[in-house]
Amino acid sequence: MIKKVLVIAFNSLKVTFRDKGNLIWLIIMPIVWTTLIGTMSTTGGGDEKIPVGFLNSDRGIYGEVFEEILRKEESIKIVAMAEDDEDKMRNSVKDTKLSVGLIIPGDFSEKLKVREQVVIEILKSQGNSSYFLEELIEKTAHRISINALAANFTVEKISERRVVLEEEVLEDEKERIWEEAFVKADAFFEPAPSIGIEYVVLSVEKRDENIPIGVEASSPGFAVMFVMMGVCFAGVAMVQERHHKTLARLLTTPTEKFSIISGKMLGFFLVGFIQFMILILFGQLVLKVNWGNLPLGVLLLVVSYVLSVTGLGTLLSVVVRTSAQAGAFAVLISMVTSMLGGAWWPIEIVPRFMQNIARFTPQYWAINGFNKIITRGFGITEILPNFYVLLAISTISLLLAIRFFRFE
Amino acid sequence: MIKVFLIGIKDVKIRARDPSSFIILLVMPLILILVLGMVFQPLWTSTPFTIDIAVLDEDNGEFSKILLDEVFGSEQLKDMVKIKYVESKEEIINEVNKGKIAAGVIIGKEFSQAIMTGEDTRIKILADPEQTIKAGVIKNIVEAFTLEVLKRRIILGTSMGILVAKNLINPAEIQQLIPVWLSEIENMEELIRMDKKTEKRMDKNPLAMEYYAVGMGVMYILFATNAGAETIFQERRNKTLERIKVAPVSEREILGGKLFGIFLIALLQFVMIVFFTRIFYRVNWGDSILGIIIMIFSSVLAFSGLSTLLASLTKSEEQIGNIGPALAMIFGFMGGGMWPAFAFPDWLNMVSKFTPNRWAIDGFLKLMYQEGGVVSILPEVLVLLGMATVFFSLGIFRLRMKGVKVD
Amino acid sequence: MMNIIEVKELTKVYEGRKAVDSVSFEIKKGEAFGLLGPNGAGKTTTISMLSCLIPPTSGDAHIEGKSIIKEPIEVKKRIGVVPQDIALYPTLSARENLFFWGEMYGLSGRRLKEKVDEVLQVVGLTERSKDRINKYSGGMKRRINIAVGLLPSPKLLILDEPTVGVDPQSRTNILESLRKLNKGGLTILYTSHYMEEVEFLCDRVAVMDLGKIIAQGTQNELRLLAGKMDSLKISTIDEVQMRLVEVIKKVSETDEVKIADKAIEILTLQGRKVLPKIIELLGNNSIRIKSVEVEEPNLESLFLHLTGKELRD
């Protein structure tokens, strides 16, 4: 009996992989897709520096100081613009050639020195998320503002004191003191602000800078989505098999019904499992995605996840009548549940009620489990809940699939 | 010529009777638009979301109170940041690991003390790796607070230092001067104000639902035209092509009819999507009816051409059935159907301009969000028609080379 | 001789309609048994019950004493089934298909390989066995479809309209092979709505209509049922003497002999057997023959006789 189950499973594996179209959807498409989306969302996280336009019309030196401080930031690249290039910069920002543009007015230094408010312009483009850059520029502006305040305050206090001592303060001495105070104030920011924060992401280890964050995040997510699609497509193959009557013919052979059903399901499972392994290997070897240091945990999740989608795939193949319908549903269901389950974007960004919906998808539990291993560095114990939930989904869907299994 | 129309209309009828094509071509894009719209709407309109954090206040001093009561407790933040007070660092790590909180904030014992005595001090923030966006917001809030405290220290420290060095104040006076000077510093206003200007490409910010109605709608034109192109192969399989060939119809008419069918199916499908999204999702496709019609026609033409070319390059129904949807998804993505193209990196932004999707989406967005009217979409329409011409010529050339084969 | 299969009052009710109504028959070892009837007569339903695909509503059937209800697996071990549809994996080669189905019948190792080679030989497709099924012509697909049914060396081979949609040449080919197998000792249950096929292949026939067996027996017995006998019409050049009537009656084992000066009309049960004897008799009496016309009642006419309608509507 076991032997027949294996033969049936192996046979449907053969039928699935012999179909060139299946190969496109099982292997090629996920690889192309993951690479494409991964590289896209890499910006800002990888080697590429974000271009920031910098137009300095300041007649004094503090515009340059601003630029110098900004230049120390590793993630950005300053593109200096000539004073009469304002329109050019505006257009570059509009076309997103520059992520943001910065305009320092001519009276920047002058106003700082007389403690008057000065306005700098930040140009950003519509839809381009420049939140991170704005923070950076704001911080730098804040720093210069504090330094200037300190310098002004110092000069003021010296003047006050001298008045008390009945000494006169010369203008160029004021200037010198102002500049000295500015430098002294700025020293408080180096090497790090003396009152500040320590920000630690509780991930398993420091990231290797060469690994594109985008691919790392998208590889498990899309693997999960395409495996569901793959298993559903194997379900499509069974609809075809019903159509070809080979499924009914199996019943005329001395083979137990249960062996046939389990053989078919094992076949689906193997399709998904093999596909998942190929995608993990591709991710690890080619895209250099870190799949964590817990192969056993990954395996548990892969097995339980593939089992759960096997049940769903079989159910799908039982419910629909034609293979065209099955194909349509396969794509629809796997895409929508993957979006809901957090395969497309981090689940934290979606509204609370959608986070709750996500918990009903197997994708959520798989991705959540992978994150526990990959980013949090957890052990087996912590991923067991995910494993159990996936097993529960598997049990329910497999039982339903067996209950409603149709041979004709 | 009338036969061309008859063949085309017959193809539409066959399609309309197939329930699975109904799912693929109409229900599916509508569901995707709904999901994408619901997910991204709050993000695009920057509706505040709630952030759960845990705070360990070992300091319990003057400055930690300011942070917790006046910053996190401020009108602006108190509804957004939900604080849970905990007793130990372990508890924070535990909560973060469970994904219950986005970040944990640890204010050390000596925090207020260190500020007073001028020592270095840090507030520690532990972030959940799965919620780095929310944790980042907390980071910025706390950092702004520390900078504010630092401001006092810097101004006071700099001025005192210089004045003492110049012997303008007596060290004995310092203790007495500090509170006086601090109160002066307290009221100092920022010297640099930032004026943020958005270089607009559109007059309004797109709503996510509307953006995806365009993006998905355009992506599904290709699904529809591919489905149409498949009928060329289906007809060969069902031997009905043979039958048409036996009838007094020229090869040119057959081909023309099939291509017209492709165009017609996609046109109907897209018009229905426009119609449904207008009614059910309240998507405003713009005021210029003429513009919309021109865009619909030119986009559908471009995609019909693409599918014709695809049909000429594939060998069987299965092949086009597999490559078609894959191509539609990749083009859909590259053309900005799933992620706005203006947020792409440069290279992808360039590549995306080779897809009809990009031009179609840009054109529709112009109609929706710019005041330019019909004239403004001229470049997009020209590019789409150009693509249509190239695709059709190549496709028809190849199809005729192969002949509308009967075997 | 022992019965391979005994069917007793097999009934299948679908939504209140009796698709198969108290069908009973038995097939002896080595026999070729035909189940003849128009489309929708209940043939396929009967076959499906016999191959344990669907459970009967009532009644039972035993194959070598094993009940289809109680011991379906034992039954399945003893039968080979050739379904109406080409139930094969189109993207696998003929050999791959045969190996798979062989394993499903519990064969393995060398025996499986030998058996696969053997059935390929029988259907004459050894040379093309490495080709994928979807590259085959309709007739070749049918032959592989039958080959699968032969794999388990069945005690009983059940074929459900195995020649549907096949060109005449392939059909002859298939029928010839089946006859050869039958002569070699294989018991066959064959359904068809082609009367010629059943007449060609089967010893005994059951005629089905509207779920019931309306007639059953050897081909001769059925002809008798039709109430018609073979009619031999012989016209002669020379005159036939009346005195020959009695002799002819005796030779052709019938009383129905009419003689009019240059013609003889005989109604007999065994026209083919009688004809040579009559010709010999006439020759002995120096009567030259101008023409001979033989009219045999067939299953077609039987069906028409029993139901008042044609086999193929």
C-alpha cells in the first residue's frame, strides 16, 4: 500500500514537472519576480547613495558648514548645484533624479549671526518617500541652529559682562568670539551627541552590508506565495486528470481509495516542497538571502506550510469543474491571501483589522515563523506555535479535501 | 470587411459565456484593487497609526517625566503612542520578541542626574526587527527630545566655558547663574525654519484605491488580450478555423477578424472595470470623457498588438497560456501597476518606459489628477499608438509568415 | 464449465430513475460476452458497477466467487478494465503509462517489465512505446488503452466501447487482436452499440435497453427470438422438380420450403450451414444455379423486433 502511494505521488510529480508551463510558474516566474522586486526595494538600503541636491547661495560660510555636516552622512550623496540652477534642480526633483533638493538662502549666515530666523527650502517630489532624508536634514539644521544660538548667547553674555566692566566690545572681536563659540558648541555633537539615544534593532545579528535588504525581505514572502500557487497549479493538474478519466481508472485497479487520495496529496506536497527547496537554495546561493541558522526550524515551517497549502490546493481542485477555472482561482487565491498574509509588504504597515484578517492565512504563520528564525534568531521552541497553527490548518483543510474528494 | 466584424463579435460571445474568463478578467482585478486600495490608503494619506511601546523608567527623574508626560503625553502623540510600563529589560525583550510592541524605551537610572551634572547619557531603544517603520517613528520622537535637552547643555556649556576662560565670570558665580541663564535659553526659538515644498507632478495626491484601479485595470488589459490571442490556437484545435477557411473568407479577413476579436474583448473588459470602479469604488477617472475614451482605445490597441506579437511568437495554446499571464504580471509590476513607478530606482524607471503599462498609467493619472485635459495626454497617446503599430506590424508579419495554419 | 462472473439482479437507481434494472447474467470461462444496446441503455453503468467504480443500489455480482460489494479489491485484482475514455497520461510515454498502471495492479520488478513488453507486443506498438501518448493517433491511443487492461493478466477483461471514434482499419485491427486473445483463453465482457462488433467477437450476447436486459443468449438463440429464420432464395436456370421438396426439407432441417418452377425459397435456422448442402443437392440433380440470395436476421433486426426502434438513434 505504501508503495502504491509512493508510485502515485511520484507519477503526479512527473506529470507536473514534465509540463513546461508548470516550470515557468513553479520556478522561473518566482525567481524573476523575487529578483525584480528585491532589487527595486533595495534603494536606500544597499550600496547606492541617495542623491540630494544642494544649492548654496549663502554669502557667509555657514552654508558650507551645513553642507559639510551633511556630507558626513554615509547614505546620501550631495549634488552641489550652481546658484542659477534653481529651475534645473526643481526639475530634477520633480523627475526624481534627485530625492530632495535643498536651497540655502543668501542671507543664511548673516541672519544666524544676528539671531534672526532664516528659512531654508526643501524640495521634494510627489509620491517619493523622502521621510528619512527630511529627518536627516532637519537634524542637521537643528544642530546648526543650536550652535548659532550658543554663539549668539555667548556674544550677548560677553557684551553684558563687559558693559558691567565698562569695557567696549569691538565688532570684529564679536565676530571672532561668535565663530569660536560656534565651533565649541558643535564639538558637543562629535563624535556623538553627549545626550542622545542608542538604537538597537533586536535582530539576530548585524546585517552584512552587502546583502540587499529588499531581496532579503521579499525572498521568503514570495517563495511562500509562489509555493501556494505551485501547489494550486498541481491541483489544476488533478482537475485535468479527472477530465482525462485517469483518476476514475485508478479506481478500477486493485488500489485502495485512501491510497489514491494520499498518493495524490503526497504528489502535491512534493511539488510544493521541491519548489520551496529550489527557491530557498536560489535565494541563499544566488541572491545571498540569509535564511537563518536554524535549518531544522525552516524545514518544520516549510513542511507544515506546504502541507496546509496542499489541503487548500486539493480542496480547490475538488471544488472547481474545469481547469481554466482552477487556474484562475489558483492565481487569485494565492495572490490575495499572500497580500493579506504579509508576503508582499511588512504586515506592520497595514491597519489593525487587516492584521487580524492576516491571521487566517497560512502565509502569515509561515512568514512570521521565518522572521522568527531569520531576523530574531529564535530557536525551535519559539516557532512551535507557528508550526502547530499550520498543522491545524493542514489538518482541517486535508480532512475537508478528503471528505469532498471527487474522482469524476 | 463585414466578415472581420462577424468573426470578432463571435469571439466576444464565446468569451462571455465562459465563467472562468469572467473570474480572471473582471472579478480578480476588482478584488485586487480593493485589497491594494485598503492596504495603501491609510499609508498614502498618512493617517496616524497606533504604535505600541513599552517603557522602562528606572530614572523616574525630572527629565524622564518630561519625556513621558509632556512628549509622549502631548495632545499630538497621546492617541498615537500607547505606552505599557514594565519593570525590567527582560520584559521589554520578551514583548518585542512576541511582536507585541514596536519598540521598548529604556531610561536609565542616572538619566536626569547625568543631564544635571553634564555627563554623557543615552536613552536606549530596542526595536522589533519586524516593525522597524514604527520603531523608527519612536526613535525620531525620542531623538528630538534628547536634542532639545542637549540644546540647553550646549548653549550653557559653550557660553559658560568661554566666559570663564575669558575671566568674565567668577567660577563661584556659576551655580547662581545657571538657573537664570537656563530660563533665558528655555525661550529661545529655533533659528532655522524649513519650508518644505512638494514639486508637484499632479495637482492632487492620488488615492490608493484610484491609483490601483488604474494600475490593475491596465495590467488586466494584457490578461484580456492574451486570452483573446489564445482563441487563435483554440480555434485551430477545435477545427473551427479549418471550417472558417473552407468558407469563402480570405486569410486576411480571418486574421483581421481574430485581431478585432482580441481588441474587442479587452475593450469591453476594460470599460467594465472603469465602469465598476467608478460605481462601487467611487474612482474618479477624470472629467474629460473624450480623454478617457482616447486613453482607453490607445491602451487597448497597444496591448492587443502586444498579444498579437506574443501569439505569433508562441507555438501552442498552453505556451501562450503560461507565458501570457507571467508577462502580464511582470509588465504590470514594471509599468507601475503595483508600486508607483515614480518611486522606482533609476534603472527600473528607465526600463518601465518600455512597457505600454507605464504610458497607459501615466496617461490616466494625468486625466485624473491634472488640469491639462485632453492635450496633456498627447505624448502618452502617441507612444501607445506607436507601440501598437510596431507590435501589430511585427505580429501580423510573423503570423502571416506562419500562415493561419490548419492542421 | 465454470462461471467467471455471475451477475444477480444488479440495480442502480439515480435520482429515482432506474439506470440499471435487475440485470442478471453470467459469463463462462473463455467466453466472449457482448453487452449490446443503444447509448444510454445502462451498459456503462453496469460495467462501472462490475468494476467496483460505483456501488449498486441492490443486487450483487460475483467474480470468481468474490462479491463486488464485499470484496471490491479482490474483484479488482481479477479484472482488467478498459474504459470508454482514453484514460492515460497524455504527457507520459506509452511505456511510462504502462509501468505506472502495472504498478497500480500490483506488478513490480522483472514481472512488470515482461508484462509491459508482452502487452505492447499484443497491441503491436512495441516500436513506438517511447513516444508520448499525446503524439499518438486516435487508434494507437485506443490500443494502449486496451493494453493497460491486459496488464494484470486478468481473469476477465471488461471493455466499454473500446472502439469509439476509431477509423475502420484500426477497429478491425483491435477486434482481431481481441478475438485472438479470446481464442487464447481470455474471458471478455464487451459492450458496444455496434452490432457488427458484437456479432464478430461474441459467443453470447445480452441486449440492453432502458436499463433492462431484454434478451440474452447465443447469437443463434437470439435470432430465433427474433422469430425470423435465414431465408435462402435460389433461382435456377433449369426447372426444379417438385419431388425435391422433401429432400430439401430434410437437408435443411425445416419444413419451410417452397418451390416454384425456377426458384426455391427456404427458411431455415442455419442458412450458412445448409446452403452448401443444397447446392450440392441441386448439382447432383443437374439443376444449374443462376443466383443465390441469403438473408440472415441480425441483432439489429432483433433489436428492432424487441423494442420497435433502431439500435442507433
